[in-house]
Amino acid sequence: MKGAYWHKLTGTKVSFTVIFLLITTVFVYTWRRNPLLTSFLLSSNQFRIIPKDFENLQESYPGNKLPSKVPDNTSEAPDIDPDVWNDEKEDDEVRENDPEGCNYAKGKWVPDSRRPFYSGSECKRWLSEMWACRLTQRTDFSFENFRWQPENCKTPSFTGTKFLRRMRNKTLAFVGDSLGRQQFQSMMCMITGGKPAPQVQDVGWEFGLVKARGALRPDGWAYRFPRSNTTVLFYWSASLCELQPLLNVSDPKFVSYALHLDRPVTFLKKYLDRFHVLVLNTGHHWNRGKFQGNHWKLHAYGKPFSDKVDLSTAKNLTLHSIVSWLDSQIVRNPNLKVFLRTLSPRHFVNGDWNTGGSCDNTMPLKGGSEVLQEKSSDPVAELAVNGSQVRLLDITALSQLRDECHISKYGKSSNGVHDCLHWCLPGVPDTWNEILFARI
């Protein structure tokens, strides 16, 4: 009896085991075929903690990887590279620990195989062809492989991701002449890694930067990186002064302009409250040739100035006036950071641009690699910001050492005229932006 009972019990256990295995098999098969069941189960990703700051960062570019959490309307999810964010924390600590009085203009140029930040032949959406020396007949590009090392300042390494994170929900504005435009284009290439970045929006219309009928180009450009809500713009103002048309009774077709030395350009007065970082420059249009070509007439305090006034004096008045005005605006908006960039040096030898001047040197740092001086090589700008909350972005002396980096004779429409004023890009203006990044 006991043996029969045992066999019966064993058979029952086997039956339950078989039934359990069959049910499990059916369940697993159905689970894999029907994704609805998976919605009731917790995935491992639901336990990952992603900082809020990561949610709206700009799309990643080569070398700049972002967290995998992206908005629902985004088809691609970049991978997380922990090393990038760890480095960024270290860089932020460096930036915070560096004293504001750190002299970034004093230091030396050192070789760096990690430069440049982008390709001059690929950054076509942001970079004007006339400044892309990779698209010219120039063959030597060793000048691209250097970086500026301040003497006693640790500077954060620049990446587009770090810039967009630091400038989240902010606007960076460049206002100035063609050298300011070069710095703007350099910054756009640096942020995007030289890629087209189709997700970046053209928002020039928000700032009145639209091409007028008959004009060659608009008065500037403005672009927005939507995920970080970062806007970068440039506005053309060679003098930084307000311009006002003057009525010519004898010849209505001939228009001249009152250049008000004591008034900031209207664009600044209209849009300053939307800016968080402002970079100004002026300098190379303060000569008689430019004034005559632009039909500018000096005015100050509501009255015309004599045409015999020295233009360096006029420029000095402008810089002090605009710094004074900006200083009063910073009091009302303490989060606004304003930089006056010093003069970008020219390197014409044996003449000027229109008298056979040239800049044929292609050997990097032929005249030296180090800046030892404490004072700026642009004393006019240095004096203008002294005692104010406007900061000096001092790039003159370090740029003076890079005479091999100009467009030179390789400009596509040069007709034999050397351009020893504007820079090849990538090039020296990238360094200006590295220093700017360290200070914002």
C-alpha cells in the first residue's frame, strides 16, 4: 500500500511540474510577442538618475557627447560619456577658483595636436568662404596647431557641449566690425564642431536682422540652439556709435551720416536687456579713408565736430562714452557681462593694404611665442574700461605674435592685394573665444 501511494504521489508531482513548465513557456512566448505586457514592468532605465540640467542641452557634436535622455520629439538619443561631464566639473572648479584679476593676455603659444576645433573646409554654414583658408591655394596650415597658454591661469578646455551648458537660456552678442564678425563665425564653428547642425534656428528676425531690399547682406545674424535655448548673434557696427542720416538740401540723392560719438548704436539701446554676455570691438574704421567712404560726419553733444579733429581723439571719446553708458546699465542688470575687446593687430610690411603692403610669412611664431608684459598693448581700450564694470578682453599682444595667420595673398578676390588684417579661420579668433569662455 505504501509503495502504491508513493508512486501515486510522485506521479502527481511530475504532472504539476509539466503543467508549470508549459504555462511558463506560453507566458514567455506571449510576452515577447506582445509589447503591451512590457509596459507593466519596470526597466532598469527607470532607476537611473539624470540631472535636470541634462534635459535641454543642445544636440551633441563630434567629441561632445550628451546624456541619452532627450525630448520625445527627438529621434536620436546621444550616448552619455561620463568623462566629458567629469572634465566639465573640473573645468568649472578651475573657472571659479581663478581670480577675476587673472591676466589671460600674459603667457605663450604652445603646440597642440588637438587643435583646431573644427575644419575650415567643412564649416560652410557658419564660415564665410573668403576667410576659410583651407578653400584657397594656401598649402601650409601648421599655424592651426597651437593654443594659447596663460602664464598663471588654468583655463577650462572648450567644447560645444560645455559652452551650451554654461550659456543655457542665455544670449551672447558680438557687436563690432568685420573682426567682430570673424569672432562670431569662429564661435559658431567652435560650438558646432564645424558641422551644419540643421537643428540650429535662424532667429535674426527677432533682432531686426533681415536683409533689406537691395542690400548685399543683413546687418547681422542670430542663431539659436533650441535644446539649451542659447542664442549667439552678431550685429555690424564699425564705430559702435549711433548713425543718423543728414539732409542734403542741395543734393537729396547724396546721403551723409551724423556719427554721434557720445551715443551708443541704436541696436544696443533696443536689445541690451535681452543679452547676458556682450562683446564689443571697434578700431580699424577710425581713419579718414573709411570716414570719407562711409560719408560720416563727427557729432557730439548734439553738435557737429570740426572735420579737423584727430580721429584717435574721437575714438577715445566714443569708447569712454559707451563704457560709461554700459556701466549704468550693468547696475540695473547685474547679470550682464560686458567685454570690450582690444584691437586686433595688422601685419602689413613695406606698405599698407593699398600701397603694396604684404604679409608673406608662413612660419609660425617667427617673431617669438611669449607675452611678458602686464599692461595691454591697447592702452586706449584699457583706459576706457578702467574703474568700470566693463571688462577688457585683451587679445592684442598675443595676436601680434601670429603674423603667419592672416588671409595674406590667398584671398579669392584679392587681385594681388594682401589681406593682413583679417585672419584665416580656424585661427587666432578661436583663441579669443577660448579666453572669453574662460571668463563667462
